[in-house]
Amino acid sequence: MQTEIDPRSLIGRKAYDRNGVKIGTVDEVYLDDATGEPEWAAVRTGLFGRDAFVPLEPSELEGESLLVPFDKSLVKDAPDFGVGRHLSPEQELQLYHHYGLEVPPPGPEARPPGDTDFGRVAGEDAQD
């Protein structure tokens, strides 16, 4: 995905699956703490649905839409971690495995094991 985009601009965009079926609306964007890059989006899946996490890489922006290269059913079956909190490294691993994605290697600024301040919500200040 384009990393130069302001992650807050993703909020409110409609998300569609690889077949053009509407999944829902982006509620929140989660940043990688090590890189500060947008990594996951929480997509509200229907009026009484829940938020499902979708990977922003390999998703693409097209116009005002977020195109997610997975079927809607896979997104709706993603692990439910709730929103508004940090994703732990273990939760992120579950999401990578759920989507069949390769887990990225830790970057040069990777946090030490056991750090729970991973994947903050866009717009939140880091807590030191």
C-alpha cells in the first residue's frame, strides 16, 4: 500500500473484497510501533457487525475505496481482538497466519520481546 498516505484519511473509507463485494467501513488504522507505518485497518462489517482487522499490505487504495485482496468471508472470520487497544505481537501473528501472509522480519528498531505497546492506533501519542 502507499505508505505516504495519512492513515487518518483511511477512516470512513469503504472496504471491498477481491470480488468487489463491500466488506464495510474503515473505523481505525493501526500503526507499526517500530516503523510508524500503517499496518492494519479495523473494518466495521455491517450495521450490527464487529470490527475485523485487515492487512493494509497488500491492500490497495483506489479512489475513495480500500480494496482488500481477500474474500469477505475470510475477513469476517478473522480473529476478534476488539478495537481501540494495542495489538500484541501474538495477536498480529494470528492475523498474519489467518490471512496466509508471510510474517515480516523484525526491523532494526524492533521492540524487545514481551513489549505490549505494539501496533498503536493512528492519532494516539506513544506512551513513554
